[in-house]
Amino acid sequence: MLLLRALGLLALLFLGGLAVAWIVTRDPRYLRLAARIAQTALVVAVAFGLLYLFERVLLFL
């Protein structure tokens, strides 16, 4: 869980930096990169959540 929190914090900081870069330059590549990072972070979070759920189910059985 510590790894997931660290990755989440890193993703938020990176997205914040990309948002600032986009505001300053208005270059759309920063928005595309931010969307890709957000999508990847969401997929990783869902994967960790499913892994945790399966672990709890297997421990219950």
C-alpha cells in the first residue's frame, strides 16, 4: 500500500507540473501527456484494488 500511495503522490505532482506547463505555454502536448499519465495511474490503481480484493477473497476461503 505504501508503494501505491507513493505512485499516486508522484502522479499528482507530475500532473500538477504538466498543468502549470500547459498554462504557461498553451502547448497541447502537455495535455496529451497529462491524459496519458492520468489514464495509466487509474489503470494501476484499479489493478492494485483488484489484487487487494482477490487477496481478501482468497484469505476468506
